[in-house]
Amino acid sequence: MNDGGHAENDRMLGRPRRPASSNTPVSVWKEKENVDGKIVDAGVVILRTSGCAHSINGGCTMCGYNIESQENIDTGDLLAQFNKASADMEGISFLKLYTSGSFLDEREIPADVRNHVLTWCKDRDSRLLFESRTEFVTEEMMDAVNGIHDDLEIAVGLESSNDKVLKYAINKNMTVADYDNAADIIKKAGAKLRAYVLLKPPFLTEAEAIEDAIATAKHAALKSDTISINPVNIQRGTLVERLWKNWAYRAPWLWSVVEVLNSCADVDRKVVCDPTGGGKERGAHNCGGCDSKILESIKEHSTSQKRSKIDGPVCSCRDLWEGVVELEGLIADGTCDLQRLFRQR
Ligand code: SF4
Ligand SMILES: [Zn+2]
């Protein structure tokens, strides 16, 4: 999975690679999380695995998580990684465990490792959040995990409620119907569902991206408990990075993030957003002058879950953003003079 990439981490944003060790997790940290209306200590663990099943077949256009993956990671390596990570996690009541793929894919996370993690959480009365692609969410699998620990939140990348966007812009290798089916299985099993909504897949204008993310969030609200709005960030080795280097892609504006969050104010679900690489060139950004203030407002909005709209600071770049949204739209629908000019040539 890729929460646009795991919103929590910016490890893929064109930074020099750290030496990888098969028995050391990619990253571990603690943070605050709003769980059922209470702010609690949460742990975040990113395990290094053999990688996402879909990534091996090409992967999604914005996902560079395969770079952190290693072939030949075995059960012993994964257990060693988790044991190192969990040593710092005593006292938490929420564990977010990411694998750069699917926790329910037995090729990536063998049953012994899965059961060890579930047991660790059960013994500590800690909710467990993990990610999975839809094809691994089956009734049999849900029975198996629920049999060990039943306080689960499962994050599934819906990304877009438009099958064409899923297919041609994201290459998700999944349909909206696949997502709906997995969501039903998760809900029937009594687990919580976190839906990932991607903001600004490639090949969409800024305005189309905003519209698509809002429609997707509304679709996600039908079955999920939490909606995570994930602005695309430019990860190494991806199609999105290639487009960006050729001036054919810009990460979304933070004003667009605010627009989507404000449009979700009436959605009766927890809506979270933590833009990876926010304020930087490879992440959602504005002019540089107002970015940190907007990011703070977005963070506060996610943690508090207040339904009020985000105002954002007064900054002249908002006019520029409005202009971009309008002009790109005119170019896209062919009513722009510039576009006519190009056609006449
Ligand atoms: S499903 Fe797509 S976004 Fe998720 S980890 Fe695999 S390649 Fe990345
Ligand atoms: Zn600005």
C-alpha cells in the first residue's frame, strides 16, 4: 500500500539511500493519534519486506516503496525487525505497522510473523493498523487474524473512485468494485477500515485532482471509519518522478489539500491528512512563505477532528493557485485561447 506514500514518512523523497539491513526495520517512531476521540500514544513501525506483490509487476505510478524492499527477506529477518522495533513501543495503545505492501500477503509477511505481531498487540491491548491490497482481504484471512486479535484497523488504498483514474493514471490493478468488496469483508469481520484517497495522480489537472479526491472521499465515507487524504509526493524511481523531472507534473498545492479537507467537513467520518514531504518541492507545497502555517493547520485539523473549516493564512499565492486551477481547466477542456493557438499551428 501507499498512503500516497505512507503519509507518515518521507523516506522515499529522493534522499540518499541508507544502507539496508535485512534484520533492521526501515523506520520506527512514536506519535500522537486520535483513537475513538481520545489522543493516545501510537507507535509506527515500517518493516523492510520483499515488497508489494503489485510492485513486482510494475506497481503504481506514484509508488517508490519497492526501493526499500529486499529479496530474500525471511521469517527470521522479519521477526528480528519487529522485535527490535517493538522494544521501544511499550505503553502504546495503537500500533501502525507498515510493510510497503500488504500485511495480509503471506508471500510478504509469512503467517508466523503475522501471528507474532497480532499476539504482541493482543497482549498489550493495543489496536493494530496495517495495510493490505484488496486481493488479500478474504473472509478466511479475516477469520485467521480475528482469531488472534480483534482490535484491528485495516488500511486499503482506494485512491480514486473512478475506474479510469485507477487504471490509466495510477495503474492500481484494482477496480472500485474490488475495493467495495474488500470493505464489506472488513466491516463484516468487525474491523475498522481506513481508506486511502490519493490527491493528484498524474495526468489530472489540479482542478480534476481536487474533484476526484472529493468524490473519492465521499465514496470512501460509505463504508470506512477513517479517510486518509494522501497528497501525492514525488518518490524516487517512479513514473511520477520521471514526469516531474520533465516539467510534466507538479505535486499538489497545499491550497488544494485545504480545499479537499474543507469539502469533507460535512463527511461524518474521521478525516486525516499528513502530507508526506509537505512544504518541499517533492511534496504538496505552496509558495514557501505560507507552507508551514498551512501544514500546522492541517495537522491540528487531523488530530483534533474539529469539523470547522481550515482558513489558511492570507498569502498572495492563493491567487496564483486559483489562476492555475482555472487556466489548467480551460486548457484541458479546449476553451483556452492558448489551446486554440496550439491547434491552429
Ligand atoms: S499497491 Fe501500489 S501503492 Fe501500494 S505498495 Fe503496492 S505499488 Fe505501492
Ligand atoms: Zn503562499
